[in-house]
Amino acid sequence: MTDAAVRIAATVPAAPARGHRGLAGRLWIAALLALLTGLVLYPMFMLLLGAMSSVGPLSADFSIWAINFDRLYAIATHATAQRALMNSFITCGLGTVVALIIGLFFAWLTERTDTPGKKIIGVVGLFPLFVPPLVAAIAWSLLGSPRTGLLNTIIAATGLPFRLNMFSYEGIIFVFGVYYAPYVYLFAAAALRNMDASLEEAAAIAGVGPMKTLFTITMPVIAPALGSAALLCFVVTLGVWGVPAILGTQAKIPSITTYIYTLFQGNPPDHAGAAAASIYLVLITGMGVLLQRWLHSSRNAVTVTGKSTRPRVMPLGKWKYVTLGVGIVYLLVAVVIPMLALMFIAFRRFIFVASFEAMFDFSLFGLNNFQNLFANPYTMLSIWNSLIVGVTTAALGSVLCFALGYTIVRTRLPGRSALDVVATLPVAVPSLVIGISYLWAWIVVPIGLYGTLGILVLASLARYLPDAMKSMTGTLGQAHRELEEASWICGTGVLATIARIILPITWSGVAAAALLIFVLSIREYGATLFLYNNRTILMPLMLVQLIEVSTLGSVAAYSLLQVAVLMGLTLVGWVIAKAGKRIGTARKSKHIQPEGANA
């Protein structure tokens, strides 16, 4: 290097050390680990402690030193618990098979066929994500009740001999399959879209037919993605309480989640038993998550090559109208018919429908259920509380996700792998179990957190943090390191680089994480089911209370209200995210000039 080059290099500020090592970096890792410990590890430790205790946390005899395995053994050998676990395996397993068939069909339809309107069908296929499973179960209980179901009333008018019975194994499996099919669709569509199209082209050149190509080449290639999606569906449905509670209780079909809920609601409540049963549920879902991750990271799942080839589209001829019809039927079954059933019951003064003709007696319709609903002071309180918890959780969650994601993906700080493990640990913990673990963790601490909106925010944040982390880490990984290095060379600090370069580039991931946490925190109830009181009730928790104490008309009216609020707030969040993305794009174009622009 010449003397001139040395003098020039000496005038350029040194870039921060790769990975931001040093005391500040270690303190940062320690702070994040301490935060995650209070958010995730401490509640899970208390849950394990509760499972090895003979009494609940409110008992005067409770002691952290009184450890035994009596409750764990009692739950494992209890006949009802064994039956409940077996029922969960049957309904969730077969429901996953149904979801796999529906999701794979729609992925193939939108990515590999010339079905008209397939882009619209792809969007419509995601609509069930906006219908909470509890609301879906309520709607189908109104449609398929053996005696008074609306569909059974219509079937009886046609003279057909059969009747639907949603209060059965088949009913639970049907709802699981229909409403969790979008999970499979997202995985399968991405795998079909990204796979190497030259494989299918080679088969076509060799004279292999489209259907044989589908089953001998395409399906084996995307099999790891399908297996990963199936395991995810099974793990998620295994922790769902609402569907088996609505459709299985009347048929005396207990599930592991309804069994845990029964232990908790007993007189007196069996907190230790609920904690012990929760540990078994965590172990099962944990094994499923580990297997799902192994499949997802399998080398066989790598189907993207450097070639820019477009997958072949299968011409269906006249059959394309059949596939279009199937898409319309799915929309009707998953969204339109259930919503119409809720509207019918919500606007009807009397629930009982004597005959098919009575369904069209408009003198029996009115706003009574909605008037009674809004006369209840807890209705608006639940909406307001949900908005507070949703916005707060989304704000805190997006900041925490960005901090964790940046540390894990874009630094080489020692301890970042531990951050990744702890932050994603709740993905193996069902929502219901998160609620029980937070009960054990904070009801014994005399700081007045239990029953407040604060504990609902923390429980929601702990449960939905892993879901948002997937979006965040993927987006952060797309930004090239040269952008940061160029900023450091120009003398810009780490925080300023993040604010000026990284955040504008990754704004879409931040907004997606915030919107996802917001939707889940006001849609789901499991993580907060045991943590609220009348002053801190949320919308899904209000619906649970109405199911227990109110009429079907009020339940249907509130279900419609919850779906409307959820979709409205999601639309508002989407608009805000798009506006923020435009601002971020403008800032990015301002700070990152094209090569040679300042030459």
C-alpha cells in the first residue's frame, strides 16, 4: 500500500467490529436473555413446579420444596385423561389429514393449473384465518345440530332421510380440517412456486403424462414441506380448546384441552392436576415441533435452483370450471354459510325453527339480541380492552422481535443462539398451557399483576412471539451486510445505521410481525383464558362467558361482532402498514443512492 493510500485510509472512521463484540454487546445479550427469562422461562419453570406439587398455588400448603410426582402419575394413569388424549389424537390427526387434502388441492389449483380466477381463489382460501375456530364451531353447531340445526331443517323439507350431526367425531374433524387448511396451503403453495420447474419439464419431454408427473415427481419433491405443514397443523389443533368444547361436550367426547379446562374449573379447582396434564401436552407438542423443524430444514426440501424457470401450468380444459366450482364451494362452506347461520340466529327473536317455512317468517326477526348485547356494559369494555391489549402487544412485540431478529441474524454476538432457542420455545407450548403457566408464575408474586391487562399483554406476547419472529428473521436476512458496512465506513454508528438503513429496508417485516401479533392477540383466547377478571375481559373471553351463561342468539350476535371487529381492525392495520412501507421506501431511496449517482 502506498503512503497516499495509508493517509487516505487513516482518515476513514473504523467500522464497528464485526458482530458488535465487546462489553456493550455482552450487556445487550444479557438484557435480552433476562427479558426472555421473565417472559418465557420463569412461567414454564413454575408450570413444571406446579405439576410436581400436590396442591395449587393459592393453597396455604403450597411450597416450592414440596416436590413429588404424584399428580403426574395420577394424570398419566387416569382413565378419563387417557381417553381425552386418545380423542385428541384421533380428531387432530384426522383433521390434519382433511386439512392436508384441502390445502394441497388449492395449492395445486392456484400454482399449477389454468383455473380461471385462481388468484382470487388463492386469496379466498385464506379467509378462514379471519374466522376464529371458536366462532366456526359455534356456527356449525347452529347448522348441524341433530334436532334443530338449520341445515337439518332444510334437509327435512326435501324429504331426504339423512341428517347432519356436528356433535360428533366427524364434526370436530370437519371443522379442524376446513379451518386449518390455510396452514397447509401456505406451505404447499410456496413449495410448488419455488421448486425447480426443469424437473417437470424433463418429465414432459420424456412423454410422462401430467398426472403421473404430479405423483412421481412433484409430490415427492414437496413432500418435506407437506410433512412440515401437517405437523404444524397437528400441533396447533392439539392445543385448541373451543372446537372440542363446543362440538364434543354434548357428545361426551373429551379432549386433552377440555380435560385441562375441567380440572381448572372444578369445585375446588385442581390447579396441580391441570399443570400436570399441561406438561404432557407440552411434551407431545414439543416432539411434534422438533420433528416439524427437522423436516423443514431437511436438505430434501431445497427445491430452488439458480435457474429462472417458470413452472408448467397444466391445462385442464373443461375441468377448469370444475376446479373453479370446488373453490367456490370451499368459500361457501368455510365462510359464507357459517356467517349466514350466525346472522340468521343473531337477528331472530326465537331460536327454535319449527319448519322450513318458519325460516322465512320475517316477523320473527329483529334487533333484540344486539340490543341486549349492547345493553351489557361488558360488551364495549371487552372491545376496548381487546384494542388496548392488541395495540400494546403489537407495539411491544414488534420492537422485541426486531431487537431479537437483528441480534440473531445480523450479529455474531456470543449467546445469540440461546436467544433464538428461548424466543421460539413457546411455539411448542399450546396457548392454553401458556395461560396456566402464567397463572402459576404470577399469582404467587405479590405485585398485583394477576387479573390486569398487563398480564394479558405479557401472556399474549410470550405465546405469539415465535410466530412473529419467523416473519422478522426472514426479512432481516434479505438485507445485504454491505449496506451496514458502507454506513459504518462513513462513520455512522450502529443505532443510526439501524434507523436509517436497516429499518426502512425491513419495514415490511416489522409491519407484518406487528399485524400478526395484533390479529392473534384479539382473535385467540387460550393464553388469557385463566388470567382475566370482569374488568379486564377481552372479546374472545367475553364470547366464552356468553356460551356458558347466555342464549344462542346473544352468542351468535357477539360472534358476528367479533368477526366484524377483527376484520375491520385488520384492514386498518394493513392500511397503516402500507402507508408506513411507502414512507420507509421513500427514506430508503433518500439514503441509498444508485451506484455512481454522486460520482
